[in-house]
Amino acid sequence: MTETLALSQRVAIRPDVLARSVGDETVLLDLASGTYFGLDPVGARVWTLFQRGVTLGEICDTLVAEYDVVRDRLETDVLRLTGELHAQRLIDVVDVG
């Protein structure tokens, strides 16, 4: 992915992606390609927050309050996960404002 992500952006889940909880994890199915993807419990929480339409920064705010994690590390991880999901065409990244 050549696009640089920013915490001020938000995510739109593509309409051809289905998500199902399986225990603490979430399984994503890309109907366009027939490919499955798995998210661990933290990734599943991020996916839930994607569904709320909040910015990536607001997702980080929520996760910092819920987990014992350093903010800088969390931001890096959220941006990396967002980039990976975007590269797989599971989500679109939208500028806010």
C-alpha cells in the first residue's frame, strides 16, 4: 500500500465483506475473492470500532482506555492493521472533514 494513513481518517467496511465472531476472534469473508481472514481478539475489537465509523485516533483512544498499552505502540499497530486490511481490499480508508 502506497497510501500513508493518518489517525484523522476513518474506515468504511466494504459491502462485500462479512464478519462473524468465533469465540474471541473474528473471521472475515471477502465475498468477491472467496478468501477468509482471521482477527485475534484485539483485531476483532478494532473491527468492532471500525463499524462505529469513528476515526483511527478515536479507536486508539478507546483501546488505550481498555488495554494496558503504550499509546505510540498502539497507534503503530492500529495503523499497520488498517493498512493490511486496506491492502486486502476489505476496507476503504476515508478522510474526515
